[in-house]
Amino acid sequence: MKRITIAIDGPAASGKSTTAKLVAQRLGYLHLDTGAMYRAITLGVLRQGIEVTAREKVEAFAQAADLFVEASGLKGNRILLNGIDLTAEIRSPDVTNNVSTISSYQAVRAVLVREQRKLASEGGIVLEGRDIGTVVLPKAEVKIFMVAAVSERARRRKKELLTAGIEIEDEEIVKEIEERDRKDSTREVSPLKMAPDAIKLDTSNLTIEEQVTFIVDRARKVIDAGGNA
């Protein structure tokens, strides 16, 4: 049976990560959170004391970095940067507030896109991010673009932060999400946008199970058709 590639894109807190993990589990596929890779580089830059606006220094850091991603497991990808496990620290507010700037740099994206394509080369994988269907895997057999109302995305983000022991005001979360959307959709390199052949999925009023079922059903139809969408 053909093992396809599934691209799930969308803005912050649209539900990509949880849904992608469960879709991968349901299909027996690997799961790769590409955003976690950019977060790891961002955390590494911050720890090195490099200004995030110092583009050349940031790009040099990314090009020299030894990034290892374990693309499996419902608990999320395990991310090691230069031999140090950063998995538990990449969701911090400092990283969230700076990752859009870091991910806008061409050389940083080139390094990580190359690694993402390598991991997806044999199929049987679900990739989530912001440019998977448009740039990383333009020939992915299934492309989903997830969206949700800002209010719902803020609620999800707050829940995620509280789970990590981080408290933040609702208004600040909304502001961060809107700013992230602006940066991601207007950057010159690989901006956030829906691929022409992607299916838009509004998750505002859907349960996680409904989201997963929708994508899995679509994937199985493509698999049964021999990989043809």
C-alpha cells in the first residue's frame, strides 16, 4: 500500500499539532512538527546572546547547528540542538515572540527545509507548519489548511501555556496571535498562505476527533486511489 505525505498548514493555535499527531497515529505514520525546528533554532540563538535582528549571525548559527529531530511519538517530536535536548523549552513566551523573525530568514529556512524534505522522502509522514503544502512538499498527496477564529485560537493557546505552568492575560495572547499572523503572512520568504490545491478546514467549532476523522478519511481515499488526490 502506498505511503503518502500529508501536509497540514495554518496559523498559530489553529489546532495543527494535536491533530497532526493523532492523524499520524491513526495511519501508522510519522509526525513532524516543523515549527518545533524553527523554535529550536530560535532558542539556540537566544541562548547564544545573538540579536534576533542580526540576520547574518542568525543564519550562520543555523547553518552550523547540529539539529536532530525524532519524528515520532504522540508526545511530540524530540528536538536536540548541538546535542542538547530542547524539547521541553521551545514553547516559552520568549521563543514564541521571536520565532517569526528567525523563520523569516532565507538561509535559516533553506537549512530546515532541506532536513524536512529528507525526513519526508519515503512518505508515510504527516508534516505540519506554515509552508508545507506550498514550499516544503508542493507535491504532497493530501494538503490541509487549518484555520480558526482568533478567540478560539487564543483559548487554545492559553490552555497550552497553563499546562506548561505559564500564566498570561487573554488580551496579551490575542495580541501575540494577531502579530504572529501578520508576520507570518507578510514575510518575503515562504509566507503563510493556502496552497491552491489544499482543502481549508475551519476548526473553530470542531472537536479534535472531528478534525482527525476528516483528514484521515481524506487520506484513506487518496491511499485507496493509489496516491492520486
